[in-house]
Amino acid sequence: MLLFVISLWFPKVKMSVATAMLIGFIYVIFVTRSNPAELVKKFFDGMGSGYGSIIGLIIAAGVFAAGLRSCGVVSGFIDFLKDSSEIAKLGGSFGPYILGVMTGSGNAAAFAFCESVVPHAAEFGMKIQDLGFLTCLSATLGRVSSPLAAGVILIAGIAGTSPLEVIKRSAPVSLTAIAFTLLLV
């Protein structure tokens, strides 16, 4: 709420998420009049596990992207994409999809691809926002099509079936959605 209010009414004030969380925490101390030591412990327990997961994922994706760059895969891929914007659209769509399927994480795939390839979109005749959109959409749909994704495993467990049975139904829809989006961009 604090970030939303500040961004609307005080756009020149730059506030990070961590700062907003700390201000909210101080507010909670005053409102509840609880023991600050106990609240601090609970705050960092919750923040630690959530931030740990997110930061770990971002670091892993960054390392993956750096590894791709250092091996020359990114530069080779970009050189290949410079020849045709149609091939770039296909690579920008199905590359993150495949990464999402392999890793089980749409965020890691999108982050790695957006960090490595999307900034070079103009070099192969595309707008950065168009290629970024394709990348984010296909990475997310790749996660939905991955038997390694926690959400797919959870849904399969609830349905009483295997993750591969879920993938048999989600993958064709995901691929169709990506193909349709290619026609729009």
C-alpha cells in the first residue's frame, strides 16, 4: 500500500521494497504495541525464507546467463538471430519455453533470456518490448509445461495423477498460445 501511494502521489520519492517493509514493520510495532524483539524475529523469519527463495532463483538465473555468455552461446545465438527477424521471433518464443521446461522455472528462464538476448533485439530488427513480451510469456508457459515445476507437481498430486499426465494437456495449449502470440507481434 505504501509503495502504491508513494508512486501515485509522490513520484519523485524513490522507495525500495525493503524500505517500505521496514516502515510497515515500525507501524506494526506502534499499532500492536508488541515486543519488538519477537516481531523482529518473526519479520526476518518470514522475509528470510521468501527473499531467500527469490534471491536464490535470481542468482541462479544470473549465473546461468553468465555461463551462456562466457561459453559463447549467447553471442553465437545473437549472430544467428541477426540474419532474420522471423528466426528471432521464433528463438525469442521457443527458446525461453524450452528453458522453462528444462528448469521448471519460468522466472529463471525469462530472467536469463531477458538479460542475455533481449537487450540485443534492435540488432535483429525487433523492438525490445516485443521480444521481452514474447520471452516472458513463453518462459511462463514453459514452466506450466514442465514436470519439474512445483505447481505442476502440486496440481498433479491434488488430481491424483502424475505430472506427465498434466503436461500432456498443458503443453499443446501452451505451444498454441505461443504460436498465436507470434502472429500478433
